[in-house]
Amino acid sequence: MSGSGTTADDDPPLQTAVWRLRSRACWTDAAALLEDDAGTVPAAALQRTALLTERCLYTGQGWTEAEDALRTAEAIARSDDERGAAASERGHLAYASTLLAVRDRADEASVALSRSAALLAPASPARPLLDFRRGLIAQNIAESPQAARAAFRRAHAGAATLGDELLLSSTWRHLAALALREGELAEARHGFAESLRIREELGFLVGTAPALISLAEAEDEPEAARLRAEAGRLFRLLGGVPTWLAPYLGPPAQRTAEAS
């Protein structure tokens, strides 16, 4: 689900439709395409859960639907890998709830991701995404940049091996954010630029505005203003999604005032 949402065994026309809807912030419509199989096919149930959780993370809405989809995915999981993937989805949903201050579920997120790590086979294709999610917990909740960097690097290497371009765009972005925090501007710009390049090439519109804003944070004016303006255009095009991006779209003085 981290990439285009497909596997080698998926139905290409269906997955193409799911990807196009997902990339344009139409998560509910994308999830509806999987509904017929989601009650009996573990892969479809997991993918539907991931779509609805992403909707929560980008909009702050739809928590009940995501929880229901997750419970279904957990109930029909058969193998350790399927149970491990479902535990990863539970951890990610709990992380999103904590990050957006809907409800503090940090302990649940950590426990679920640890369970996922115990269940997934060492070579499971779900491991790079799990590593990335553990990095998010370390970076944004535990505030442990060293642990976050190690997890993101594992996820980055795994995504490169799998050819998961969208996950690579995310690991580039978060590694760059850590570099920016440490004042490594050249490294940060490179990582943010790679993240943006990949998302533009994939056509992942809903994730392009955040990538533009991230790169703007590492650039000087007037380039930073140009990047923010482009992000604002995409933000408005998609109906104000991601909702948490709004404070970053104004000029620096405005953003400082809003953050205080």
C-alpha cells in the first residue's frame, strides 16, 4: 500500500483505478472498489484499511470507518505475515490518532508495531513499510531522532530493493527532515528534491504539496516562495487536503504568527 497499492498478483485495471482515486484524495471511492473482496480476501482487506487510514491522516476524518475496516482485516488474516501486516495497520492508525491529537494511542501504536515485527518473516515485503512506521513513531512521538534515522534508513534500503517508489519518496523526505534539523542543508535539499521528483513522476498529487513545502523549508527566497505557491495551488485543487498543511502555506511572518 505504500507504493501504488499493487502486488504482482493484483488485478491491474482495478489497481490502476484505486491508485488514481487515492492519488487525488478520493480515498472513500478507492476503498469502495475493494469492498466486495475485503470481507474474505486478506490482501483486499488490508489495502482497504490502509486507504481509509490514509484518509484519516490527511483529513482528520473517517476514524470509525478505518477502525471497522481494520477489525475486518484482523479477523480474516490467516498467516503470520497477514496478521503481522494487520498489526502494522493498527499501529499506523493509532499513530495517526496520536499525531493529530484525536486520542492518545501512542502505547497502542508501539505495541502493535512490535507485534508486527515479531510476526513478519525477515524477508517479508511488508517489513520496509513497518520500519518506516517505526521511524515515524520515533521521530514524531518518542522524539528520538537517532532511532528514527536508523529505522528510516532500513526502510529506505528495503524500499529500494522492492522498487517501492512511493515509500522511497517518504523515506527521502523524512531523512531530509532529520538532516535539516541538524543544519545539513545540502543533504536536506537533496532528499526533499528526490522525494518531490518521485511523487511528481508517480502522479501522487495528494502527496506532492507536502513535498513542495518540505523543499521550501530548505530553500532560500524567492525559490521558497515559488514552491509554497505551487503547494498552495495543489492544496486548493484538492479541496484543502492535507488539512494540516494550511499553516505552512502563508509567508514566513504569517506562519510564525500562526505557530505562536
